[in-house]
Amino acid sequence: MSTASVDALQRTAAIVRRRIVEMIGRAGSGHPGGSLSAADILTALYFHVLRLDPENPGWPERDRFVLSKGHAAPALYAALAERGFFPVSELDRLRRLGSPLQGHPDMKSLPGVEASTGSLGQGLSFAVGLALAARLDKASWRVYVMLGDGEIQEGQVWEAAMAASHHGLDNLTAYLDYNGLQIDGPVEEVMSISPVADKWRAFGWNVIEVDGHDISAILRATRDARETKGRPTIIVARTVKGRGVSFMEGKHGWHGKAPNEEQLKQALEELDGLASALAAEDGRPGAAGEDGEGTSG
Amino acid sequence: MTNPTEPKKVATREAYGEALVEAGGARPDIVVLDADLSASTRTQLFAEKYPDRFFNMGIAEANMIGVAAGLAAAGKIPFASTFAVFAPGRVYDQIRLSVAYPRLGVKIASTHAGLTVGEDGASHQSLEDLALARVLPNMTVIVPADGAETRAAVFAAIEHEGPVYLRLGRVPVPAIYPPDKRFTVGRYDMLKEGRDVALVACGLMVEVCLQAAVTLAAEDILAGVVNASTVKPLDEETLTYVASRAGAVVTAEEHSVLGGLGGAVTEFLSGIHPVPVVRVGVDDRFGQSGRPGELLEAYGLTASRVADAARKAVALKKGR
Ligand SMILES: Cc1ncc(C[n+]2csc(CCOP(=O)(O)OP(=O)(O)O)c2C)c(N)n1
Ligand SMILES: [Mg+2]
């Protein structure tokens, strides 16, 4: 992948982050921390990896992405909207009565959402079912799933991990959003998951460790996963919860809290600064401005 | 009875957290478990005061219930807390086999029950937990109506031998009782006598029924209000009394109309004193995101819907 396109993805990720913070701020509730930590991976997936057709969200040959950590719905919604599944203006209706943008993803209400999630620990099993179906049909589409590091404390995750390797599901790639935090504090203090890579290896998975904010590393690992035969791959992605908003970074208190008006303003300033810095590096006008800041600011 | 000197609203989950701290001092056998929601369930208050007797099990509810059962079998009084959608919802068989069947004294105190979870939406709104919990043999099911009743119910649960499911809410609710309210498992309070129809409610619908009774009184329909805070075992004596006195019953709960308080009351009365029972609750469907008040309105959990149901019950009675 050329550096030019990685640059473009980084700019898109900055827009996705902006949308996340803005929609949660507007809604007055939601989960910014784990949405922001997942933003680079979701951008890489929706703008480079996944074979999709936003005009035809039910296209049978599409790749499937399951957001197992469903509380990061704002990141998924931002990526889907930017990718053209529905108008960006819909993001304003996050968490409102009657909105297709439910607090947690609902596959029956919003095009592009592949699984209803929100109760943690269930998405990997669902993804195993999808991957088994693809294999039965000799289909070429692939299955991707994202898990939280707190989420993998759920026993069901390990039941699914066992099943995926038992069936040699090399059409399945998981991403672990390894941000080190859950609601009540650091994952290692609440309930240790260490050594995380060894656990997945012991369950028969191919494990690749990357910096989850380095888009070229994410893409490289994803390609390696695709080329790995006979077993599923998990990409253990080191991330920072709240990434991109200085006062949210690394703070578990920002797991499930919306910014107030003043905090929102500061967050958006920071993210716009990031977007223009990225654009300047690339000698192009500010990415957020380019994307019609007037309608969303 | 209503206490106008106490206008402050308190969430039942908050009263639960405070009651645990209060009870924990005198009872070193009380232990508390949570599954990464201690700030929300308010068990955090106990964790801060008695860190040695608090176990954060991580996001692993099934394990939490199993561990609580082991603690109970070895003489502890465990309170295990998460959201109602996860216990009893997610961990039903662990509760059934490890807790209810051996009749172990695990107190499952779940918060964020019902629609008033609000913006998190359907995935987090438990509208089925009363149905699930009450069909388990040996299980006691309690839904307190306000902060004072919650406190009293926590103390009653500690004294009660065997498993208890305590259903708690997220949003602050008005006080119905004075702070020194006492609680007896399986006994209902008649908050209001009424000759024409009995409104039998639990949780935040008790207050809603009190409001409905005022509306109905203006139409000369005298509605009694019963706080049916023990959904299992039912207070059969009080239910028989109000059914025979009024001859018409309305049930009201922040739960599906299937299988909860309405289901329990209907099952009981149909076999012993059949009268019309009109159930107010959430129709057979899932919740959704929205503000708590908006959702109660949209799903018909309002005083005006209770009043409609009461008029219907009275009409049914007369039509017989
Ligand atoms: C089964 C279940 N238990 C509890 C919760 C409540 N909950 C929502 S998010 C969360 C913490 C998730 O931590 P992590 O997986 O690390 O997510 P991230 O840090 O990426 O936000 C919890 C406990 C839930 N949604 N589902
Ligand atoms: Mg985490």
C-alpha cells in the first residue's frame, strides 16, 4: 500500500474521530473512549480492507465485520456514514427515540450493521457462525471481528476461540482493541488477561501484535492474516483509550461519558488540529474542512 | 404512605449501595461481587469501605454467579451485582443450577432493569427478568418501589434464607415511604383502599398508580393501590382481599406484560378468585434508545394508561 493512500486513511481516521466525539456530545451519552481507540482499525477496515458496496449493503459476496464490543457503536456508525451507507446527517440522531442509530448496533435497523451486539462476549461466536457458513458455501468473503480487552474476560469468547481454531477458520480475522482499560479501571487490576498473546496462541490462533494506531501496520497484519492458512488470526492491537482527545487519553473515566459543551469544543479543536496537520503534511487543504465542516460543526 | 416532607428523588441502585455499606459493618459475613459495573450498580460504595470483602470478577457474569454460590455454600452472604439484562438474563442456568436448586443464599441484586436504562437501548433494557426469575423454584423476587423500601429489602434479604433476586433501577424515583420503612418478604402494603378497582404495581409503577388513582377519583372510580413489591412469593391474602373487595384488578410494571407481576397475579387469581385483570406493561417487544421519560411515555407506562386500564377493568366487571 502506497504512503499516499496510508496518508489518506489517516485523514479519514481523523474525520471518523471528529464524528465520534461530535455525535456523542450531541447525544449527551455514549462511549467515547473505546470508540476512539478503535477508530484507526475501523477506518483501515472500512476504507481499505473490506469488500463492500454501500449502494447494496446486503450484497451476498460482501465481507462481514462484527463489532463485538458493541458500545463502540459511534465508531462503527461514523465509518459507515463516511463510507456512504447512510447520510452523515443521520449521525445527529444517535441514541434518539425512533432512530436507526441505537445506543448499541442493531442489525435490523441500520444498513451495514452485520450483528446486533452490546452484551459483551457474543460477537466472536457470531463471527464463527458466519465464517462456517462462508466455508460451506465455498464463498470467498471473509469475516472480521473486533473485541475489547475487557470483553475477553467473558468465558464465551474462549469457547468461540476454541471453535474457530478447531474448525481451522482461516477466513476469520479478529482484532483485539488492547487499550488496557475497562469500566472499573485498568484491565490488569480488575481481572488480568495476561499473557494475552500466549493465551490466543494456546487456543490455536495465529497471533500478530501491532500498534493499533499505525495504519500501515494494521494493513500489513491484515494481509498476513489473509495469507495464513489453516487457522484463524488475531491481531492484538495496542491502543490508547480515548486516542486523539488529550483529556480522554488513557482515562477509564471516559469509558461511557459524553463531553459537555466546553469539553466538546476543546475535543473538536484538537481533532481539527490533527486533521489539518495531516493534510498539511500531505500538502492538501484541511481534511475536516474539505468534508463539509459547515454542516456538522 | 406518601411523605411530602421527603421530596428528594433517589435511585433504588443508590439506596442499595448505601444499604450494603450500612449492613456490612455489623455483618462480616456479607461479601459483594460485581462484574465491572461497580460504579453503576453502586457496589463501589461497599468496595471502598470493605475492599477485602469485595470481588470484582471482571466482565464474566457466569463465573460471578458460580463463585457467589460457592461463597454461600461456605457460609458467606454474597450479594452479586450487574445489570438485570445480564443476571438473570445472561447467566440463567448458573442461577438455576448453582443457586436456586441447592437453595443457596445468593442475593442477586441487579440494577438498570427495565426501559429507564434509556439511551443504551434494547440490548441493555431487561423487560423479561421478572418472568425468568420467578419461575425458578426456591427463588424470592423483590422489586422495591423507592429508596427506603430498597434499604429495608436489603436487610430483609440478608435475614432471608435462600436465594433472592432484587430488581433495581437506574433513574431516581420519588419517595413513597419514610426512611424507616420496614419490609417483610411476601407482604404487601395497601397504600390506598378502593372499592371499585385495585391497582397492583411494583417498582416505579407504584408511584404512577398513585397518580392514576387521583385521576380516577375525580371520575368517582375509587381505586385501591397495592405495592406488590414481592413478585414471588405473592401476598395471596392481600391479593384475594383486594380482588374480592373491588372485583377488578389492574397490574402495572416496568416489564413485559408477559410473565412478570401481571402474569403472576393473573395465574393466582384465575384459580382462586377470578376477576378481570388488565395488565399494564411493555407489550411483547424489545425496548429501544431514548430518554427514560420519553420511553415510559412511548411504551405506555403512564398514569393515563393505568387509568384507561382501570376503566376497562371496571367495565369488564360490570359486563359480567
Ligand atoms: C455481558 C456484558 N457485561 C457488562 C457490560 C457492560 N459494559 C459495557 S462496556 C464494558 C467494558 C468493556 O471494556 P473493554 O472490552 O475493554 O472495552 P473498551 O475498553 O474497548 O471500551 C462493560 C463492562 C456489557 N455491555 N456486557
Ligand atoms: Mg479496553
